[in-house]
Amino acid sequence: MNKEDSKTVMSLLSSPHKIVIIPHKNPDGDAIGSTLGLMHYLKNKGQQAVVIAPNDFPKFLKWMPGQEEIIIFENDKEVAEKYITEASIIFTLDFNHLSRVGFMQETLEAAEGTFIMIDHHQAPSDYAKVTYSDVHMSSTCEMVYNFIEAIEQDTSKITSKIANCLYTGIMTDTGSFKYSSTTSRTHRVVADLIDKGAENMAIHNKVFDTNSPSRLHILGCALKNMVILEDYHTAYITLSQEELDENEFKKGDTEGIVNYGLTLDNIIFAVIFIENKDEGIIKISFRSQGHFSVNEFARAHFEGGGHDNAAGGKSNVSLEETTAKFVALLDSYKDQLKG
């Protein structure tokens, strides 16, 4: 975060404000961790701060300090809209285009508050007065840590509640610290968060070791459906709406399943296609290892984007048509997929 932006934010926060903090639709650990961590920090500074999520978030995140205060827009639209309309400052975290909030987009576009963006995805749009964007960061939670440090000139204001929230987001968005975005700085940040009260072992257990039977049944179904295309060093998984329903799918049950493809030897490109009949789309997650950019692939072919090694997208045709299109595209990328 540069000095000019730091000064702007410091000036804004020098007086009391009504503040709303927004994560993206279908919020993950980094989105929830960063918004809650920032909420606690702002409240401790005497600000009126509330987190409003477009829709609900997974059960494995519902232990986090302050999660019970999150307003779910789709469940409580009237209350959420009132907060957004009255807010003088609106933070948007872990996304960089207002389309990422789904049906909240119109409300945010009409809002008159000052927008501040904190995000680590590529190609940010220009809706915010202050844009703290860094694609090299491991997570938005690491950026919130940096944000607090820049405003306070140290990290003494990070409490145990903030530390637990930020640790969670860094851990989940780095694949438990194994992705290339995990730097020596990331480890120093995490060490400081542990010193400040982040219960690292307990957090890991709460996020990864509280699976429901439906989660494991869906995982089994997904792995059975995996298709391995050795010539393209690619593996993909499909999950139909019928399979999700049969296994009593709950939000969060498919989180991380795409990564199993990358555990196979000689696989550098992994994809999962998940049918969502309520929205009329196929939700797609892309992962890669090495130099193959799934961000570019998702942007070019599936209305998506994200990071070089982790991105999302969607398709408006059937599951079968989507996977057929995907497989047909691979030949054009054969040289890039050699590893």
C-alpha cells in the first residue's frame, strides 16, 4: 500500500463513519477472514463497521470471531440495503469488479459512499477512490495485515480475534502454505499472527477436519468422475446437479476438490465443472502448476479470471457441452501444457 493511499485512508478514518465491508459472492476463507479481520480492527478504532455478504458461506467457517454478525444480503435484503445506503465508506475485499457480488451489484453501484478496494486478483476495475491491489500477494488477508500496519505504523493493534481471522484466510488461500504465492514475508506475517493469538492448530482442525458425510460422499463421487487426459497433462472432474442432490450437497462441500487433480503425477492443469441448475450455469474452477496461466484461459473462454494458477469461470450451456468445449480447446494449448 503506497504512502499516498495510506494518507487518504488515515484521513478518512480520523473521524467516525458508518462503514460497510463486502466480500464476493460465495465467500471463501480469504473473503470471510479478511472482512471479519478488518471489521474487528475498524470497530476497535471506534468506527461503526458491519460485514454484508451477498450470500451464505460454508459451515467450516462459522466458528470465526464475529461471523454471527455478518448480514446475508439474500436473506435480509432490506436491512442490508439500508446499511449500504447509509454507509459513508464501503470496503470491497477479495474481489475487484462489482459483478462479483451477483445480485448486490445494482445496490453497490447506486451507493454514494467512498469505496476502498483491497484485493489480489488481476485486472482491477476503477470504481474505488483507494485501490490497494497486488497480484503477487498470497491472499487478501495478508493485504489486510499490511493495510493495518501501514495505517498504524506497526501491528500492535492486531488482536487475537483479528489474528485468527487473518490466519484463516492466508492458510486457505495458500493451500496450507504450499502455493507459489507463499513468500518468506507470508511466513513472517503468519508467525506474527500466531504470536498475537492465532490458534494455528485449532484453525486447521476447524477448517479441514470437520467434514460432513455429504462432503465425503461428494468427494468420492467427484474422484470417481475424474477424467485424466495424459497427452495434455490435464485432469478434470464433473459433478451434475443430480449427483449433488443425491449426496445431500451443502454449501462448501465442493471446496478444494479441484486440487485433487494436481496431486496426480505429471498433471499440471486441473478443472472441476459443477452444475448449478438454480443459476442456470456450470460453475468452473481452474488450477495449474508452473507457468500455465489459468487466469488467461478462463478469461479467454469461460467468462472468468483470477490468478495465474487459480481461477474461476462459468458456462451457460449444458455440462456435457461445456466439457466437450473444454476438451476441444486443449489441443490449442498442447505446447503450453508440456510443463
